[in-house]
Amino acid sequence: MILRFVLRRCALAVPSLIGLLVLTFVLIRVVPSDPAAAMAGDAATPEQIAQLRHEYGLDRPVWEQFFVYAGKAVRLDFGESAFSHRPVALDIAQRLPATLELTFAAMAISIFLGVPLGVFAALRHNQWPDFALRMVSVLGVAVAAFWVAIMLQLLFAMELGWLPLRGELSVSVPPPVRLSGFLLVDSLLTGRFDAFGDGLAHLVLPAVTLALGGMASIVRFTRAGVLDTLQQDFVTYERAMGYRRMRLIWRYVLRNSVTATITQIGLLFGGLIAGGVVVEAIYDWPGIGSYTVNAILTGDHQVMLAVTLLIGVVYAVVNILTDLVHGLVDPRLMDRS
Amino acid sequence: MIPVLSVQGLKVSFRTDAGMASVLDDVGLTLERGQVLGVVGESGCGKSTLIRAIMGILPGAARVNAGQIVFEGENLLVFTERELNQQIRGSRIGFIPQDPLLSLNPVFKVGSQLLEIMRDHAPPGTSRADHIQRLVSLLRRLQVPGPDNALERYPHQFSGGQRQRLLIAAALACSPGLVIADEPTTALDVTTQHEILLLLRELVDELDISLLFVTHDLGVVAALCDTVCVIYAGQTVESGPVEAVLRAPSHPYTQALLACHPERSVSFTGIGGTVPSPLRMPTGCRFAPRCGYTEPICAVALPIATRRKSGADVRCVHSG
């Protein structure tokens, strides 16, 4: 049953991915700058540009270009970065783990703080903890990440000196042998606890910065969900039958309350990867975000394309996972499909 | 012999924006062991509040101002929340809720929910395997289809009548002395209603439990109950043996209720007027504004209940 459910969702994701391919293709076509000219540089002669155009197939019919493009995209062949002169896919594969590590850390912080705080706010509905949390979560959504990042850097790195200012690892610490590409995982696997500790210290500020906005929305959605569930007949019934309060809230009420929170977490995950761009740039985090900023600033089309597609695929995968988690939390959904 | 449940002079009020609303004002009832007591009244007369007060699950805005609730010789009003959870709810008092479709937690297996109750309330020394065995045999007795794997299924995989049987099994799981049923058949269709009522009556006789049955349907009272307690606007107006009260009702409200019953009434007249708001109760008899026999004294003096020849206790100045 679960397998059928997942396969169905995967099949449903295919059209949106095709749509994404078409859209990105059209986008490169309508961008005013000529990719061939950009690659050739300012000093290039018209002949050199034409040569490049031919080399990249930019002089072929549009539909043919699309199929070449789509075929390559499916094989993860995004060509070379115009600036690093390495295959884009390789660059991305190297930098993706750092971004994922940051994203997962931010996710974990926002879920493990956001959900309990949301429940707490709901249980103290219209009392001061509820008001305080509501205010904080409005701030969390409203305050810009770059401002928070700079404030945290000023306080914890510059003023107090508790945490490193930027980067993924101190220069004095040699990086662990690369196995999975995830710094913390690799340092654990290779027994490099010094690198693990140092990496973790570097992770704190960017992860907290990235987590704040998500945590605020998780608090709000969880609070609303729990408040709604507490009104349900089955909660009265469970109280009447002597369910222990802690188990009633954290098991029986919570599981009914997290539908909207799960949707929100799914959206956040995609948003964090995209939104991490700013945070990565400020903290000099060696992930996809800083790579993308660089690509945008230098007009590196291949990289922009590949990153756009990557984020699209991440959204699609996260959507499937979100649906699956929904189905696992609420068996009625699984039966209906 | 002491009664299983005795409620005396119970007063409950709710804090509202418009002031204190007195929802229960001098409610009393007595339930003898092995009997079925019907609590009857219109919507809004305080039936649900009465049940919640007995189980100690009144909402935060409610206060018990006076009275006592004595269950098997112990005054429940002095119990703490923790004591009620450990010693009373789910174990010695079982509860059958009004709407079987909304009262089971939709995202947990039936087994998780029923076993959660037994986990905390079954006799000490019994294992989870014992609990499962007990539940399966109860489900078989209650004619739930597929009793052996019913615990592995989710509530939405059962019909309304089947879910009510599951809830009855939950109420009986820890062999309670008292079962409180809150209009357990109103959400069901008529044939299912009838089956559930028959089943409840059988179970009362078979398992030696006492049943407090809340309803607005006097037909159900006649079919199921031994004694009846009629509540109007938060007060007990007439109580006694079912034959006495239904055959020769003394209080004008009971008479009016009986006259409204579809099987008895000639036309659908109903009772004129509405139940008074708990914020603005009449000073005298609360039924006076809607009563056909009102005398000047009814508007000023609240009558006290007196025993009538029929054997019923009636709160009315007219001697019946």
C-alpha cells in the first residue's frame, strides 16, 4: 500500500519536472545577454562568438536545442562552468553536502524547538507565554536573515568570541577524509573528533540564522493545530477515560495537530535550500548558495541552470516525502488514495 | 445498601463575559447498584455539565459551588485531578460518548486507544497480552465484526454502529462499577439505536454494572431505565421509578415532555417558549413562564421537591 502510494506520487511529479525543464529552457532563451558572448568575454571577435555558438549548438533549431538540453539534463550533464572550467555537476556534487548539512541542522533546530513551543503556546492559550511566543514568532518571520546573521556574528563571534565567525572549518584543522562529503559525518566516521567539534562550532551560527524564520512559522502552525485539536470530541472522550495528561497531549493530540506543520516543514525545506543563499554568502559557507551567488554575479548560465533544476528537483522530492509523511501520520489519507 | 452514585444539591456555574451563569442549581439523583437511571431533559438543561461534573472534566470556566457527588461511598469532589485519573476515570467509571464518529481518535488504531485505557487502569499484574485477550473477548461479545483483528484497524474502517460498540467495549474494559452514557444513540440511525439499547440492557444485567443514561428521549427511558430523573433549567424537577413517572407524571414539565413525544402526541405542538438563559433565571419556579398551571406564587417562590403518592419526588407547588 505504501509502495503504491509512493509510486503514484512519483508519477505525479514527472509532469512538473518536465515543466521545469521547459521553463528553464525558455528562461535562458529570453535572457537578454547572449550566453555565447558572455562566455567569450568582452574582447571576443564576432567570429569567435559564432564559433562558440556553433560549439554549444546555439545555432540549431529551438526544438532540437530543447531535446539536446533535456537529454543532457537527465544525464546530469550541465557542461562546464564557464569560470571554474570544471563540469558543473561535479562542482555541485562537491558543494551540495555542505548545503544539506546546514539545511538539515536548521531544520532540526526549527522542528525540535518549534513544535514543543507551539504546543506550549496552545496549552497556555491567551496567557502570557502564548502572547510572548506569538510576538517572537512574528519577529522571527519579519526580521531579515542577513540582519540576524550580522548581529549574531557581532555578538557571538566578535564580542564574546564563543563561536567562529565564518567558514565550515578552522584553517588550523585539516579536513577529514572525504567519504560522504558531509563534514560532520565524515569526521565521525574517520574518528576525527577534533574536526567534528570544530565543524559543529562553525555550524551553530549559520544554522541558527537559517532556522529562525522556519521555527517561527512552525510555532504558529503547531499552535493553531493543537488549539484546533483540543476542541475535538475525542479529546474530551480521552480525558473522560483517564488518559494521562502528558501522553494525551504529546501523543494523541499532537499527532492530530501536525498536518499543517508537516506541509509547512516540506515547504520550508525547499525554501531553506533556496534561502540559504544569503546565509551561506554571509558566513562564507562552502555550499551551493555561495556558488550560486558567484554564478549570478559572473553570469555563469550553466551553473544557474543546474542550480535552478536542482532546487526544482529538491522541491519535487520533498513534496513526495511530505505526502508520504502525511499518509503515515493520518491513515485516512493513505486509504483514500 | 449505599447507592452506586448519589448526587446531592449540585451547583455549577460558568464564568462568562456577561457574568456568572448558573448552569446547574440544585441537581440531585440516586443510582442504585445494578440499575439503569435515565437523566432526561431538553438540550441546554445541563445534562452534559452534570456528566462532566461527575467525571471531573468540566471546562476551565466552570466552578462547582455546592453539593456533593458520592460514588461508591467516596465524595468525588475532593479528589485531585491525578486521583481521578488514577482511580476513577476509565477504571471504576466507564464513559460512552454521544457521537461515535467523532469520539475515537482518527489517526490511531483502535487497539492503541483501547489498550491506552487498559494500560493505566486495568488491575495491576495483568499484562498487555491479557488486555488484548480481554478486549477481543469483549468485542466478540459486543458483536463487532472480525473481533480478532479489529484492534489492528483504524476507526474510519468501522461504521457508526460498530464504532459505538467499540466505545462500549472501551467503557467496559476495566470492569467499572458505573457506566455513564451521554446520549449514546442520538447519532445513530433508528435500527442501530435499537440494537445498541438492547445490548446495553443485556450488559447491565449480565455484568452487574450500573448505568447512568442521559437522553432527551422518553421512549428510550421507558425501554431501558429502572428510574428516571427529569432535569429542567439546571434543576431536578421530578425523579422516581420509571413506571411512576411515565405513567402518572406529576410535574407539568414532565407532562409536557410526554405530551410532545411523537408516539403520544396528537399534533406536533411542542412546549411553548424556551429554556430560560442561565444568566437570567426566573426567581420562582423555573418552569413557570412556560407552565399551563401557573399561579401567582409560582413566580416568587422556588418550590422544593416533595415525595408524591406515586413514589416520585416532584418540585412543584401543585400537590399531585
